[in-house]
Amino acid sequence: MDIFSLANGNASGNKPISTFRSRLIRAHWVAAIRRSLRRPRETPQTASEAVIHSVRERRVTALKEPANIERLLDCDDDSRIEINERIACLIAVESRTRWLTPLSEKQRVWLRHIAARLRRAA
């Protein structure tokens, strides 16, 4: 007995589920199967960089955007860990450099780069 026979009411004389509901069930399972088939592959570096770039540009609220949600769902576990660590670094650097508002963006980027190198060295 599978989900499709249940949706059509063919199993043990049950009444069939409505057409809309059976289509919804099928769409859910098809999406789940596709997602599981895509899982084993390693996440492309461009997907990780796209998420990080959007967080740099639009802060943490960028993680609520549908494109980024889809990218994060497609990521493997190692890529998610890397993205989380990089976002944590961005947040830490942003909180440390917030008082530097009179500086130019180029100077801020340079200071963030130096802070990241110091953290890696420690």
C-alpha cells in the first residue's frame, strides 16, 4: 500500500480523498523525493557565497528571503556549518566596528579583514 493508492481510495474500500487533497499530497511527496535526491551532492561554493553576500548586503534579515531559504535547504551539512560560522563572524565584526561610522566603506572592509585574520591567528 502506497500513498498514491491511499489518495485514490483504492486501499481497503476507503472513500477517495478529494482531488485537490490528493494533488497536494502528491506534490508534497514529489518535492520531498526531489529534495532527497539532490541532497547527496556537495553544495556548490557559489550557493554559499550568494547567501554570505546577501547577509553582508542586507544583514541577517536576508536569511528570510525565499531565494536564500531555498539555497539553505539545498545545502549539505558541512556547507551549513560553514555558512553559520561565517555569518557569526560577520555579526561579531559588525558589532565591533559599529562605532566606526565616520570611516569610509573601504576602511571598514580593511578593518574587518584585519579582525578576521587576528581571530584566525588566535
